[in-house]
Amino acid sequence: MQPLVPFVRDSALGPHDALVDALRAAMPDIDLQIHADIPIDRLGEPTVAIVDGPSIEQLSTIANLRLVQSTWAGVEAILPAVPDGVEVARMVDPQLGLTMAEAVLAWTLYLHRDMPRYARQQRQADWVEHVPVRASNRRVGILGLGALGRLAGETLRDQNFDVAGWSRSRKTIDGIACFDDEPGGGGIDALLERSDIVVNLLPDTPATVGLLGTEAFARMPPGASLINFGRGPTVDDDALLAALDGDLETGAHLDHAVLDVFVTEPLPDDHPYWGHPRVTVLPHISGPTSTDTAAVIAAENVRAFLADGTLPIDAIVDRTRGY
Ligand code: NAP
């Protein structure tokens, strides 16, 4: 009999047919069933579940779990629902890396070439030229040099930006100034102080909640900008709004924020970000799961785990670190 693998997804997130079809095509040797369609008496069978997004309630109904394979890179929402001793595998997909690097490049160029400023000028019918800054003089700092941050940094470096990055452990990346939290690594302050554009690609963990707050923004050069493509809780929203409010001559410290992720998603209708002239709101689209490639990777991981209990090392979530 084929092993039964539940597919768990919160129905509020919308249709999942394309991903389920791709997973079934990638794992014909496995009986992939949508969680809601599995009779209760069979929910004790599975050793592996595939989870698409935060779906805590359904996950807790599955007994006998040994592996939860996430189709997302960020797993903070599912960790509280997974009992100790159960492995969690996150999605590490080269295609996701390319999509995210493209988004980081696109929105870095948006800020680099002053598009928010020209949009403001257009609304005033204001014809004013500003001399473009060379990419090699634009300092971009990436928070997080993991699967996504590293490729994003390399992509910006290849476009001649002056790129630095910060991670917990030491990294050496050609053409990128790497800061870290190890002794002598400079820490986050060294990165913030030299970055005209800060790109957040950190996971949401207890150590990153509120990391970008009043003190962090004050360390960034006046007129710097923020791109948050990691997770919403890393940014202190009140501190960011305070840093953006007013114009740069009368006290605002930051110029613009491009935000793709929020503490509450969808962003509530009355949130001040929506109407803020110095904020660009995106609906969590910088790095969506790539259905076909993610299905193949999830299938490979599930197959390897069922065969001999192994997983690719970079997919394994360290429960104590939270990523
Ligand atoms: P990853 O490979 O696990 O990399 C995480 C990076 O952050 C690592 O370099 C890690 O340092 C660093 N880090 C974590 N905690 C830190 C801390 N407290 N201090 C300093 N550095 C820390 O993760 P990834 O695949 O690149 O994904 C990153 C995040 O992007 C995901 O967790 C998710 O939240 C977000 N994401 C967003 C979207 C979107 O559409 N907006 C899509 C996909 C993912 P070490 O290298 O030293 O461990």
C-alpha cells in the first residue's frame, strides 16, 4: 500500500489545486490526500505531512508524525504546532532564490533610481531633475545571508551595487562585505551604519522580533530606505512610521519603506501603511512558492525521509534556533 501523506493548508489562503496537482505528479508512489478528505480513522497512519503555509489546527489532528515538510521557506507559524522530536523541513528551492533575488533587485532599483520621489513630483506636476547616484556608490545591506539573502546579495553585487550582509555565523562571499555576530564580526550595527538601502531577509524567530526598531533606524544614514521581504514582526511598525514621518528636512530619518510582509496579513484596511506617502505596500508576493519546482523538491525530501530517515542538511529546521 502507498504511504498516505496528508496535504495541510488553511482554506482561507485560497485555492490549492495547482500545488496539489504538482505534488501528486511529482510523487506518484505516494498517496497524497487533502487533509479534509482523509477519514478520521486514517489520520493515525501518516508519518509525513506536507504543509502549505500556517495551518496549525489541522496539523495538530495528525497522529504519528515524524516529518513535516513545509512548502514555504519560513516555518515560524507551524513550529508551535509540531511536537518535539518531529522533524521540520523547510523549502529550499533554487527557483525561489531566483524569484526573490529578482524582487530584491527590482525594488532596490526602484529606490536607487528615486521612483517614489518622481511619483510624488508627478502628482504635483513638478519637473525637477536629480542627478542619479552610481550603483557602485549605493550601499545596500542584506540582513540574513541564507539561501535567499546570499543570492540576492550576489545579484546586486553583479549589478555593481556596493553590497554588505549580516548573518549569525561568519560568511565569506566574493565581493560582499560580510558582518556577523561572532567576535570581531561587527554585528548588525556595522551593517546598518553603512547601508543606504537595508533589505531584510531574516526569518521570524524570537531573536529577530522587533530587531528593526528605533535604535536600528537611527543607526542607518539619514535618508536611507528599508525593504522588508523577510517577515513582518522583525520591524517595529510604530518606530518605522516615526522614522518615516515628516519630510527629510523637518525630521524624518528614513526616506522610504517597501514592505511585503506584515505582523497581520492581509494588512488591515485601516493600517497607516496603506496611505503613507513614503511606504510601498506589497501583498506578500516577493517570493511566492514556485509550484512545479517546490513539488519536486518536497517529493524528493519525503521520499528520502521515508526510505532512510534522511533530509538535505539545509532543509532541516533547527527547532532551538527557530529557522
Ligand atoms: P535561511 O537560509 O535559513 O537563512 C536565514 C539567514 O538569516 C541566515 O544567514 C542566518 O544566519 C540569518 N539569521 C537568522 N537569525 C539571525 C539572527 N538572530 N541574527 C543574525 N542572523 C540571523 O532562510 P532563507 O531561505 O534565506 O529565508 C529567509 C526568510 O525569508 C524566511 O525565513 C522567510 O521568513 C522569508 N521569506 C519571505 C518570502 C516572501 O515572499 N516575502 C518568501 C520566502 C521566504 P546563519 O547563516 O548564520 O544561520
